[in-house]
Amino acid sequence: MSDFLLPDLGEGLTEATIVAWHVKVGDEVTRNQALAEVETAKALVELPSPRVGRITALHAEEGQTLDVGSPLVGFAEVGAAPEPGAGGNAADEPAGGSAADGSADGPAVDEAVTSGSVAEEPAAVPVGVGASVDGSYEATASAEPAARPQRQQVLVGYGPVLPGTGRPRRRPRAFATTPYERPSRQAGEGPTPRAMPPVRRRARDLGVDLRSVHGSGPGGRILRGDVEARAQGLPGSATRAPGSHTIPVTGLRKQTAQAMSASAFTAPHASVHVTIDVTDTLELLGRGSRESGRTSFLASVCRAILPAAARTPAANARYDAEAGEIEMFEQVRLGIAVATDRGLLVATLPEIDADGHQDPSGPALTAAIAETAQKARDGALAPGEVTGSTLTVTNVGVFGVDGGTPILNPGQSTILAIGALRRQPWEHRGEIALRTVVTLTLSFDHRVLDGAEASAFLTDIAETLTDPATLLVR
């Protein structure tokens, strides 16, 4: 019996949420067969089986968030008899901090997995010392000399296999250092409460000692609801209003919250605004759609940004606080903010011009924006399609608002917000006439641009959009 741990999915991701299981307890699986679909902060990913085997346990429920390195599924060799008491999920494990629980010795892997990142054992292991999963060494009861271990490849999150045992040795897992999350194990104090890391974090936030909570889950596992019910009985604890409910902050929404918080409190934001008459431009776009294909107003704004950024290079840059430098990007990679069911996502537009020029046609750019936005809503973007943008455009006008002050996408110096197109009285050629106007708002990093540069960049875009002769619609 062994456990497959949630692997490191790359790009600094530390956790994933189980969206759907593709297997159940008792299923026999082949190598690379999809076990589950998980949601990271950047994309939906299918996790393949590392080997042939029979599923003995599912260590999480759909909708549950796991940290990288946490047990995901239990494996047994095909044809092996089930162990007594084996069940359908982690709750059927023995209570009291056993190896199956992951709170003491933790789950072990009985063979090396040959895919993923590579970790190598040291050249030699001292006598009487065993290697732990985290790469450190522990004294063992054996006094016999240890044989020189063979080099192995292991998936990130695993430890090397000890020679002659088929199992790695782990130190007790510790998910926190507060008395609420990691009770003392002194004699007489009882076993460690059985709860997943997100539940332990919730207990810490509410000031709940897990030792005082009765677990209602299978096998006595403490669930989130148990912690919140206990919190309502504590003096001064934060409780929910009657009739309210909570929504877990996971995946993309959690990543967005962290990124926006980091951006808002590290980059000094400033904003400039301009309202312009785009009536003539919209009429030109309407004629172009009948002749050579449709060009959206959003695509026109993106096309206006490209030459403006060339004339104000600081608008396409980022501030490197660690190096104390401003990095100037050589090319503009536009990111489009897309509202999805999972939260806000900035999708990077592809370089669609075959000649490498940064002046794609209006219809081609319109089609690329629509395709990229749909992929974002479907959760089908590859990791490379949510990274790499250097300047972001957000179209808040589609929600019926006249404007807004956006927060910078981390690693960028500007973000442009487009308001709603409004038909209203406006001065035109010395008279008042009904015209279509729009408000553009530019938020910028004041460490990279000053007010004059930001204003020059914004008015450059505005002048292009108000003068159809300069907007080359092809």
C-alpha cells in the first residue's frame, strides 16, 4: 500500500482544489490514466496516475483544497488483497496520528516515480541514519551500516526510498506552529486532532483549539463545519449572521485576491482620466465591418495602445524593487481582463501577425480577443496564456459603468480601463449635438511614470481614437 501525493504543479503553486474525481475506490488504473481534475490558481489540470495499481482510498472530497505534498489517492498493487478496514476515503484511516493519517509518520511511497522533477539522494548516508522525505536525516534504531543508496528520480513532493525497505521515512508533518493547530504530544494529552490543512487554518483564524472539537466526519475527522460550530460557542469569537453562508476562496479567486493585495500595497498607484468623443471612429468601424470584416471598439483601443507605448516606453515596463531597477520591455504583450465564473483573469493575447509586426488588422485582433476571452471563461487557457503580458486593458464598460480606477496587474506599470459608450449632448464644431463619448482611465505605477508621462500616454491613445484618419482600420 502506498499514497500518491499531490505533486508540485509548477510556477510557485502551493495548492490545488479537487474539481472532479475520475476514479473511485477499487478501480484498477494504468500509468498516465487521469485520476482527477484539479483547479490551480491558473488553470484546470488533469492529474495522471504515476503507475499501474488499484485505488484503495481517495484522500479528499470534490471541492476540497489540498497543499502540495498532501496525500491524494491510495495505491495497492493490482491483485493485492485490501487491507482490513480499507475504505473509500481518508476518513477510514486509523485515528490517532497514524501513518495513514499523515499527521505522524505520514504516507509513504513504495517505489520511485520516474516522471516530474528530479531529486537525488546524497552520495552516502551515515551509519544508523535514515533519509526523511524533506531531505534531512534521522537516527534509526539500526546499528548496522547502511548500504550506499541508488540514485532515484522522484516526483516533487516525494522522498527518496530507503534501501531494503521500499518506504521513505518521514518526520511528523507540522502545518502550523500555533497551539490551536499543533497540540503538544506529551503523555496524557491525547492524539493529534485529525483535520486537513484548510480546516486547521480556519481553526487558527477563529481561535478554536482543535483538541476541543468533536469531529463529525468519517473516522472522526474534523470538518470545517465542526470548527465553525465550535467557534459560535466561544466568547468573543467571530460568528456569522443568521441566515448567512460562506464561500471558500480557492483557485483563481484566491490567486487574484493575493495578487491584487500585493499590488495595491506595494506599488504606489495613481490615475488619470479623459473623456473623448468617438462618434466618427464608431461610424468608420461600422463601415469597415460591412467591407472587410468587423472591428470591435476594444480592438481599436488595443491598436491605439501599440504606437502610444512606443512613444512613451515607460508605459510598457515594470519596477524591480529587489534590484532597484526599471525593466523596459522591448515588445508590448497585451493582457485582457476577463470576468469568469471562477473570478477575474488576465489573458495574454497571442502574437497573431505572421511577420512579427505589432500592428495586426482590426478584424484579426477582434477575432483573437474573442477567442482568448472564451478560452478564459472555459478554463482552457494554458499556463503560458495567463502569464507574459506587459500591459493590461480592462473593459468595464460592458457592465454598464462609465469608468473605474483599476489596480495594476503585478509586474506591470500601466492598466487602461474603458468605460461604457454613452450617447449624450457634447460640444461639436462649436455647437451642442448628440455624440457618443467614452471615459478612459489609466492607472500607473508612480515609481515608473510621473504624471506627465502617464498623461502623454493616455492623451496619445485618446487622439488616435478621436481621429479616424489615424486609426488604420484594415
